[in-house]
Amino acid sequence: MGASEPKKLALLRIKDILEEHSDYDHPITQEEIVAKLKAQYGIDVDRKTVGRNLSLLKEAGVEIESKRGGSYIAERRFDDSELRLLIDGVLSSKHVTARQSKDLIERICELSNKYFKASVRYVHSVNEWSKTENQAVFYNIALVHTAIEEARKITFSYNKYGTDKKLHRSSTQTVSPYLMLLHNQRYYLRGYNDRYQTIQNYRLDRITNMEILDEKAFPLKKVPGNERGIDYKLLGSAYPYMFSDEPERIDFTADKIIVDQVIDWFGKDITISETADEGKVSISLTASPMAMKYWALQYINGVEIIRPEKLRSEIIADLEKGLGKYKGQ
């Protein structure tokens, strides 16, 4: 215990004690509150004073329930299941470093009581998860947000992993940033690249040395196909791997047993029709051809691309090349 606090802070400290030490399964008595006020804050009050302060807190709108075993906070800003959902989100976010993840989880735990904190074991194993090593991610997010708000260009180093498993600069990019989005547990920056004069997607955890330039950003509505702004629905279904090529209509057949996985990847904005083969269906959708090729190769035993012919030919060429490698040709 540090220096004793004035009694007028008792009301605030009683609320702190309830938030830290109570829930439905762990009510706390007025006598226990008296003892904790003395031990933790040096505030010496009697049980009747605690009772009056509990009544004042209830009148002020604090959700406190009282029963024979004592009192407890009945409603918090987040319940424990919601906090666990937030923690799982932090853990699965590969763009957040292990150290940052641990810090965020500890702060999320502060939103509940000591019993919830004791039940959370993730923080001790966070280093075992696959995480980025780029400490600049949160700083990059702040800079991109500022650049978007001020409609200014940014420049940065874009990095790739080498054989030493460390990030190395592969290029310097100048981009007009339009938005950031989370996709497959990774954070992406979407913006107009001056050099290629197209919209590109960049992993934020691969970016270092970011700076905001004085130069004004290239207006999004001047980019062909974006006259009405960003089509967020298209981003979700047409870019499963965040490639930046122009979406096209793609027709393919698929085994019925993987329709569930097709919808998982591309959403429900697709056309499905029966075929002569009872075990297959025809599917049409709009997607990035580059992403579709990557996806179709993963599902090669259950999917056959029909159109466009160029995409079909590219997949055939990739399959022949791969088969040649395995046959030693």
C-alpha cells in the first residue's frame, strides 16, 4: 500500500474494487470491501459508509446487483465471451508482432476482473504463433490514416523475406493511399502506384521507412473503374488473395461437395446451375483471374475452369510444368 488516499475517493475506489474482484459467481461483501479499501488505498471507512456508496453508485447508473453473498458488477462494457473474441482476433492477426499482441491482450484483460485474467492463458504462448517481426505496423497504420485524411502521397520501402528468414528491401514505392483493409488475418494498404499507373495492394507488415509526401494523392475517381469510389463488395469476393488485376467473369465446373468452400471464398454473389453430371455444378462469378488461377490450382481435383480461355490455358501450362518437374523432365 502506498500513501493513504482521502476518504472522498472511497466512492471511486469501491467501484474499482467491484470491477476487479466481483462477478456473478464471486460477489464481495461489504466487510471485504472495507478491508480492501484499507489494504489497497489506505482508506478507513465502516460498513455503513460502504453501503451508502453502493447505493450512490446504483443511483448513478452502475449495474450493481446485491444478494446474500454480497454485491457484484452485473453488466460490463464487454462480457467475457466478447473479450475472448477480441483476444482471438489479436492472436490470429499475423500483422501484429508477438510483443504487441501480448501488450494488447493484457490491456483487453484489464476490461474484466481478476477471474477472467486468470483464465486467459494465451498471453503466455503468444510467441509460439506465426507473427510478423515488423515493429512499424502500428506506426504505418497511423501514417496511412493521416495521408488518406489529407489526400497526400506516401513513399515507403517494400520488403520480402530472404533465405535468412529476415525482411529485406525489394523496392521503393510511391503510392496514393485509398484505404486499409484486413484480409485473411493480414492488413493491406490499397492505393494507386505512380510507376505502374494501377491500383495495387501492399501488405502493411512488409512496409518500412514510410513517409508522407507533400504531393497531393491521385484522385481515386480518376482511376478507371473507380469513378463511383471503392466497391467494397467486390473486394470481398473478387480478390481472395488480394491480387490487383481487373476482375473478369469466370465460368467453371465444380464438384457439389466443394460448393460450401466456393461460397466461403467468393461469397453468395455467384450463379450456380445443374449439369448433366449429378455430382457437379456449373458456377459463374466475377473475380481476379490471377487469384482464380491460384485458387483453382489448389482445388484442381474438384474444379475445372471453362472460361476465359486464356485463364484455362495458363492453368494447363502450369499443370504441365509442374508435372514435368515431378516426372523429372
